[in-house]
Amino acid sequence: EMPNLRLNSTRYMAYLAKRYLLRMKVERDESIPMRERIVFVIYGFCSFWYRIIIVIGIVVIVASRFLVIGVALAILEAWILLFRPVVRAFKYVYFSPETAEVRTKSIAYGCGAAVVLIVVLGLWRAPHSITATCVVEPIDMKVIRAKTPGFVSKVHAHEAERVDADADLLTLENEDLSLQLVKLEKDLTLREREIILYRGQGDAAMVKLSERARQQALRDLEWVRQQIAELRIVSPITGTVLTPHLDGLEQSYVTRGQEVCRVGDMTTAAIRIEVHENEITDVEVGQHVKFRIRGYADTTMRSTVKRIAPRTTADVPASLRADGGGEIVTLPNPQQPGMPIEAIYDVVLEVENGSPLLRAGMTGRAKIRCANAPLGLRLTRAVIRFIQSTFQM
């Protein structure tokens, strides 16, 4: 146990600065064991950053409820932790009689440090990247809906199965349509016999009426046949069945317009990255991207930004939502289940997927390599974005 740890650590750090930074003639204190010296250095460094992190957290919490008090507290803590120590050090180095013999050297050190700081913040273009969640989607996906209501009598395809265009996916049955078909066929036969009968009798008026009835029966029959043909649900494209548990639809009733299946072409996969509005200004078409899919965590894949879509309104994939284990918080509104609370933009990549290694719905993390920018500009923009996102400005 070390009493007065903070005070002793501060004194020892000041001793190191005088002896090794300013090159002042200071007697070495041999009474301090090496173990304590190491502890003083580690404590002095860590305690400083610990205080800054705690203060920032307190300021953010207070400012989120009382903005004026939070701003005042931030200014006060910035003075106590940053500006006041700098002012004291400046006065000591350049005006204290104790440092008169090393003042010329101190001025040179100060000017050199200022030049280095200006170069680092203003001229050095630091690398910059954005990391966000991503999901695998097909480039071309078709949502297939039932055009005619009925019971699913047979399921011809299954999830992840590759199907050709016009291949059978589901077969429906509708007894009402079958009965209507039989009735209309009989009615058409009856009308044709009536026409033959009335022509033999020379009754032109009845022939005309029967012909009209026959034409109506033909139209009704054609409509019913078309409805029955639509009970055969086929794939509009060559691709992969994306709907899970398609077998569960068997013997169930589907209504007109109900989604029954999704088919997508996964030979070229789209990687959809959800980027927050505070970072989307740094993203440009053509930038390089590295990403990893959770199913293949040891494999790093690469591509470039193909396009940047408009703001996402109600289309966040379920796997990326907070209620589904993802990171994007959406509105608790059943009418808009995928509406993100904050503005999110889609950054889309395209990758060849001939294996196919990637499957629709897989999630992962992507890192977008943005253009280099001066470090000072990046830090300033980061602070502004943090303030805007925290206080909804």
C-alpha cells in the first residue's frame, strides 16, 4: 500500500519532466524503489485518462437532460484538466527563475513541438475507415405472390434450392374454380346446341340471343381457366429459393396477393452496409471495402462501393435490427416494422458468388476505406458529429 499515491506520482512525473525533458540539474532521489517508480508512472498516465473518460461521461449524461448546465460543466472541466495545467507549465518553463538556465532550450523545444503539432493536425492526411454491420442480399430478387387464392396441395422447391425460370414452386387447389369450370363448360355446350336448334327452326331472334349467351360463357370460361392456370406458381427467374420453411405452406390456405416465396439470383451477391447519416458524407462510390461474414469469420472478402442508396425508411433487414440481435434501433410501430429511429443509408457492394459461398440473409461487419483527411479536420468533424448525435442538433 502506498500512501499519498496521487501526490507522490505527480511529484515524480514532474521530476522526470525536469530531469529528462528540460535537462535541468535535479538530484536523483535514490530513496524511491524501482517498483514504486514504475507504479508512479503508470498511475500518473492512467489516472489522467481515467479522469477524462469519467468527466466526459458525466458531462454527456448531465447535458442530455440539462444542456446549459452540461455545457458549463464541460467548460469548467476542460479548464481544470487541460488548460490550467498547460498555463501553469508554460509560466513555469518561460518565466520561473528556476528554469532560467534552460529557457533557450525550452523555447526551442516549444517551437519544435508547435511545428510538429501543426504538421500532424494540419498536413498529415490520416487514414480513415468506417465500420458498420452488413447483410448479404441477391442482386436480383423476385417476390412471388399468389394471384389466385387456394390451398397449397404440393411444394415443389425448398430453401437454398436452385430453380430455373418457369420451374414449378407451388401448386394450389381451388374447388370453387373447378366446379365453376365444369358448370361453364356445360353451359357453353348447352348454348351451342340452342344455336343449332334455333337455326333449324329459322328463329333469328333466338339465335342472336343464344349467340350472345354463348359469347358470355366463353369469356367466363376463359377467365376461370386463367385463374386455374395461376394456381400453378412458377419461378419468374433462374435463381435460388430464399424463403425458409417453404414446406410449412403445404395444406395451408393462401389469399390473393399473399407472399408465398422469394427467388433471387445469387451468382452475384449484394453486400448491403447500413451507414449512419453522420458518416455517410465520407463514403464515395469506388472506395475499397473489406468485410467478413459471421458464417466465414476467418475469410476476409474485398470489393468496392457500387452505389449509395437513399435513406432507408422501412426496409432494415430483421437480422440487423436491435430486436433481432442487430445494432439498428427501429420504431416500435407495427405499421412500419423496419423504420430506423436514426437516419440510415444503404451502401451497396457487389461480389461474385459462384461457389456459392454467400447466402441471402447472412450478416457480418464491413470496413469502408474512406479518403485520407487531415487529422485536425477529422477530429473536429468527429466532435461535431458526436455533439449532433448526442443532443439531436
